[in-house]
Amino acid sequence: MLVVRRPPRTIPGRSGHPRAGPDASRRTFAGVPRRPLPFLRHPAQLVVLGFGGAVAVGTLLLLLPMSTRADGGPGFVTALFTATSAVCVTGLTVVDTAGYWSGFGQGVILLLIQVGGFGTMTLASLLGLLVSRRLGLRSRLTAAAETKSLGLGDVRSVLLGVARTTLVVEAVVAVLLTLRFWLGYDEGLGRAVYLGVFHSVSAFNNAGFALWSDSLTRFVTDPWICLPIAVAVIVGGLGFPVLLELRRQLGRPRRWSLHTRMTVYATVALLVLGTAFVTANEWRNPDTLGALSPPGRVLAGFFQAVMPRTAGFNSLDYGMMNEGTLLGTMVLMFIGGGSAGTAGGIKVTTFLVLFYVIWTEVRGERDVHAFGRRISDRVARQALTVALLSVGAVVTATVALVEITGLTTHQVLFEVVSAFATVGLSTGITADLGTPAHLVLVSLMFIGRLGPITLVSALALRERQRLYQYPEGRPIIG
């Protein structure tokens, strides 16, 4: 039997349509109402369009002959792959960033990293706010969709807070790295500043682009390089909502929101467990930690536990790691970091919600609770949707790459998870996969960067309510 609901009462002229009301005629041309294009009506679609436009512009800039040190300019796929990796703050590369790209090309990559990490629509909204001192409804909607603001009223403060936090963290880390490169490695002051700024931006935005062909392996035992970069990665991976709340409530954890509690506690737990896991598995491996002193092993183990949180720097050769370490690293990459920031993966909050859903079923309880709060059924469905679609994307891409390249599943699975989670770690086979495989990874990086954003935004902003309910059914599970 169908249960029919009364439709909500509408008020003439107040339907919510932007063209409704007596002034609609002033917004028409030749009697035809001006309506937004179908693909511009939803904020999540604007976010996708913004990231796609940034990739397109970046590709065109990298195609310029002045962007590369090679004669004739780069190939289209090379430029597209690099631009996508930078905008999606992944860090996977098919060419040596320092040796192949010129100073102009590296500057383009750095700009794309900053734009991609900050968010294209967030950046556009911030620029509009700085110029006009106000935001229109559509700008507020798109900015809220990208920053996960809880309401439209706080978008302005969120945008300004995001900008301040980004600039402060990047500036502090850049100064520390500059001093180390200048005083510790005899780099010229100009070169030291460039290295400090580039790697600071790359670290905070969880991009993982480095200006050495071996990433950061030459600094594996240098805490003055590894620790500032690791801290920048951790801070950037928390997500902007958490950072803004910590600025106000850092010393009062009891007042933290549920989202902040879940993000911070999960981040700390994953860092501790990840450090112990990597260090224990690689302690006696002569090709990784085994060749270092005990303090160096702990530092390298911590650094490689941080980087799977969606930053592609590496101080150890992943091609020489044990299979168990690679499997654990894939799990960390897939989980990712905090929401509404520079991190990728399914996000730690999604992982925790799924954990509490399972824990609730095991204990036989009706409602899902976490940190003294009840998690709604809708949030649980969103977490399950994001996780299952992410697994589907990884499986589909893995099968495609196995068929395209002829490599085994375990050889390509690490690269696929790294691309989807926008991490950028590699066992060293990405550059040799070929054009079709590179295009698959390009699509996967784009989906990985936008998937959680578009899915959660669409579910949150596009509520559809049926006017009836079907009878309840209970299929047998398990």
C-alpha cells in the first residue's frame, strides 16, 4: 500500500526560481527568460567545470615551447598528464620535473598546484570577494560546495580564513626550508628561496612534486627537511574546516565539533599505526630502512607513514619495499585525509563512519553513535556510497590497466590507488606505462580529486523528496 504525502504549499512569486516574481520581465531579452545553462545549475557541476577548465588551461601553457628544456615542446599527453596531476594535487609524473620542464614550466606547475589545492571555485569566489566585497548567491553556493561550509552565511569568513591559513603555513615552511637549503646545502640564496617556496606549496597542498628526480631520498635522514614537509602535509591534509575550528578552539577539545574530533583523532591514530607498521616491516630491509641508523629509521618510517596521506614525496624507494608494506601503504592511501582540503582518498571521516556502522551492527544497536553524537542514516548512506563507488573506480581502472599493459594486478594496483587517492607515490612504472594507460590514470586522478566533492555536494544540495512511500521490505542479508 502506498502512503501519500501532502505536497508542500507554495507561495506565488516565492517558488525559489531566480527568475520568479514581478521583476522577471527586466531579466528577459525579447520576451524570452534568461535561464542558466543546464550544466551550470548545480554548484557541484560548477566545481567540475572549474577543475576541468584549470586542467585545460594548464595543458595549453605546458604545451608552449618555453615550458620545456627539450626542443619542440612536450607531447600533448605529457602536458595533459602533468597538468592533471598538478591541478588534482597528485604528484604522479611521466617526466623528470626538474630536468624536463623549464623555469617557466615549473612555475606553471606550481601555480596549478596552488589553484588545485585551494580549489578553483573557492579561489574564484575569494577573488570576487576581494574585488567586490560581496558574493552573489551562486558564488556562495559553489564556494560552500567546495569548502563544505555548513551554511551560506559563513562562506565569507571561511574563504578569508582559508586564504590566511594557506599563506601563513606555506610561508613558515618556506622560510624553514629556505634556511636549510641556504645554510646546510650551500645553495645560493635565490635558488634556496625557490626550492623552499616550491616544496612548501607542494607539501601543504599534498601535491608531492619535487625538484629532484629521486624525490627526497637524498634527505632521508635530514630532519630539517623531512619534518617541516611532513608537518605541512599533515596540516594541509586535515581540511580547511578543521583548521579554522582549531584556530578558535585548539585548547578546548571538548568543544570541537564531531567532524573535527573524528578527523583529528583518526589522523593521529593512522600516523601512529602507520609509523609503527612501516618501521617494523622495513626495519631489516637493506634496500630501505636497514641501511640507516636507528634514529634515521624512525624518521624515515614516520615520513613514509605521513606521505600516503595523499602527498607523493618519498624518502625511500617504493620499488624496493616489501609486499606487505606496499599493501599497508595502499590502505593508507585509500583512506586518505580530511574532507574539504587538499587530501584525497575516501577521507578519514568516511572511514570512521563505516567503522562505527559496522561496530553498531556487531553490538546489535539500532543507532550509530560516535563521540557522544548520533550519526544520521543519511550520513551513513553517503559514506557507504562514497566508499563503494571508490572501490568500483579502483577495480575498473586496475582491470583496464592490466588489459592495456599486460602487467600483473599487483604491479598496477599500487599506481591505480595512488592516482585515485591523489597521492602520487609510485613503484617506478608510471612513466613506462604508455599513452593509453596514462589516459586512464588522468581520468582516475580527475575522478579521485572530484569524486568525494561532487558526490557529497550533490547529495547534500540536491535533495529529492517523494510524495509517497513504498511498503517496507526486509531481504535476508549475509
